[in-house]
Amino acid sequence: MTDCTVNAPVTPQTDLPSRAGGFLRMPLRSLTFARIFRGGRVNDAGRLPRYIVLFLLGAVTFWAPIYGYLSTAPLRYTSSMSLILPGSGASASVNLDRIGQASSYANSPFASSSVSPTETYKRLLAADRILAAAAGSVDMRRQDFGVPRINLVDQTGLIHIEIVGNSPQDAQDRGEALLQAFFTEIDALRNDEVTVREVGGRDALDEYRDSVAATRMKIQRLQRETGLINAGQYEELVRETDALRVTLAEMSSEVTEKVRAAQALQLTLGITPADAAATLKLHADMEFNHIIEEMSQHAAALAEAEGRYGIRHPALKAARESHEATRERALVKAAVVTGLPRDAVSRLDLSPIGGRAELLAKLVQLDSERSGKQAELAELEQRFAEAEAKVMDLIEPAAQLEDLQRDFSVAEAVFASTSARSQTSKVDLFASYPLVQVLENPSLPEEPSSPRRKLAIAAGVAATLILVFGLFLGWIRRPLIGKLLAEGSTPE
């Protein structure tokens, strides 16, 4: 503070006007640095006009801009709204029949410490395309719409938004337009993400589909060439071949047993099974049995004649001739009954078989069973040889078919899981852009937010008080400076 009073005798305070006029007419060379620095006496009323002038100049400097601002600034209204991001994640699981399980899981938007969804949405709310879209929806230019003020509440998922308008309704309409443009852009970004993922996965799906089709064609071609439908059919063929091998071994043992039994009985009876069968057939004929009885009588008579007469005796010759004739009749009848030639009939036992009939029948039975078993064994051997040859021929095709079917199963599983995952990913719309909800709709302001009259007046009053306090310090600066200088010069 500069004080322009010169060193002159003190005059009474009633002469203030003349002193003030004298001060105004005082030359500048009469001012000293000490006078400016230390000021005058506290009870010197001649200094008062200067302080009044300085107060008025300072007040005009403060209050003129405030008055101009309050009288010319247009009224502006602020509409506020709040958005919230739910903190929980979302998951979905779908069980697909004969394919497996398709799961979709979206983490909480706050699970990652490196990415903040609220910061992302803050930048998105202030993006030019959203502001341009919001301005277009209320028929305004982008420059006239303004920029929203966005605040993030710490440790929460809240986004607080303020936007200024020319009227309460205009501010609320701008807030509604901003929210509508924001949610439209969010939906567009989510749909674009789904589309990009679908397009990106379509090539992979086509590749998997072609792989499945190619593998299926190879399987069908191999099935047509070999007649082998699946690897299980080959395994069943191998099991059947093994079963035939076991059955063949058992059948061979039975045939061997039947052959040995028939040979033993044949050796005991001294007759072949064919002759035994012919003998049984022959002795089953009644006429032949009658001839055999007659031949037996003639044989008895011949034996009696041989015991009584000599070789040339007529009775012996007659008995021998009767016996030979009966025997000839028996041979003829045997040939007729059995259908065998004469030399074969002569090997037959024409005498009554008696108790040997059962043994002959057993021999015939054993021989029949042997023949049946041998025929069955031969057929079984043929079947086994064919089955074994088929098994050997299908070893490589079965292995190829198993590999192809495994490749087909893997390709089909990959294709199905990829397709299921691509479908379930469409449901997960909030993976990259989390769910956001309107917590508070745009408000309808009741009072203007600008200009702030109370704040401007309070600032003017505060500046005035500071000016008054500064002038007061300038008025009393001489005793203060003197006291400080006195304290500084006092020896310790």
C-alpha cells in the first residue's frame, strides 16, 4: 500500500478537505520510500480519503464483472441421471443328447483388475457418435448439444451423468436422448460382436462339416467294398469263429469216440456195419425166416444123415440136396430183400441171429451216428475254414473302419460342440459389454444451475471483505512494523 503524505506539521482534523486538496496537489518528489513502506499514524484522519478511493476502485473491480455476469449470462438447467452395473456374473448350461454339455459363463464385469467397465462406459458416453446421435434425436447440432459431465462413484458400479440444457424440459430431453443413443450403441456393439464371432466361427464350422462328410464317405465306401458295417460286426465274426473252433474240437472228439466204439463192436461181432444192417433187414422178412427155419430143419436132417449113413448113401445125398436147395432159396430171397449182389449176400449170416440182434442193431446205430457226426464235422470244418478266411481277409478293413469311425466320432463331436458353443454364445450378450441399468432417470431440474447467483454474490462479498481487511492492515501497518523492528533490535 502506497501512502503519499509529506512530512508536515500536524493540523486539526477539521481541516480535512483542505488537507486532501493539498495532498492531491503535492509533488511526487516529496514522497519517500520509508513513508511508503511504514505509512502514517493510526489516528491520522488525513489518510482516510485515500483508503476510501482504493476501496471504491477495488469494489468496482469485483462487483462490475459479477453484475455483468449475473445480468447477461443465460439461464442453464442441469439434468442428472445414474446408471448401475450389476456386479454378478451369469452362466448357462445345456445338455445335448448323445453329444455332451455346452456351457456358457460370463464373468463379473469387476472380476478383472486391468479392465474397468465403468471407465469403458464413461468413454463411450462421451463418444462423438453417441453425442451426434443424441443431438440428432432432439433436432440439434452436435456443437449445440454439449458434453455431459460424467462422474464415477468409487468402490461402486455407479455412473453419475449430468447434462446441461436451456430449459428444464430441454435438459431432461437431452438426458433421455443421451441414454437412448447410449443403449442403442451398446446393443449395436453387442450384436456386432455376436456377428463377428459367428462369421469367424462359420469357416471353422464349414471345415468341421466337410471333415465329417468326407469321413462318412470313406466309411460308406469301405462298407460297400467289404460288407463290414462296423467294427463290432468284425468282433462278432471273430467270436463266432472262435466258437466254431471250440465246437469243431468237440465234434472231432465225438466222431473219434463213435468211430472207436463202432470198430470195437465190429471186431467183436466179426461183421461190418453194412452187413449187420443187411442182416437185420433180411431177418426182418417173414418169408426169409420161414426159409431159414426150413433150412434149419434140412440142416438137422443132413447132420443126422451124416451120422447114420455114408458119403454115397442116397439118403445123405437127398438130405444134402434138400439143404442146398433151401440154402439157394435163402440166398435168392436174401438178394431180393437186401438188394445186394449174390457174392455180397453169401457173406451174410443166414442163420437165425437170436440174441445177436441187439448187438447188430447197436453196431448199425453206432455206424449211423458215426456217419452223421462225420458229415456234421465235415460241414463244420468247411464253415470254420470259410469263417477263418473271412476273418483274415477283414483284418485290415476292420482296422481301417475302426480308425475311420473313431475319426468320424471325433470330428462329429468337435463339430457338434463347436456348433453348440456358437449357438450358446449368442445368449451370452454381456461378456464383453456388461449389463447396465438405469438407476435414476433424467431428472427435471427445478432451479437453474447457471448462473449461480448466490455463489457469485458470496464471492463478491468475500472479495470485499478481503479488500477491507487488506486496507485495515495497510492503515495499521506503521505500529506493526515498528513493533517488529523493535523486537528484531532487542539484544538476546
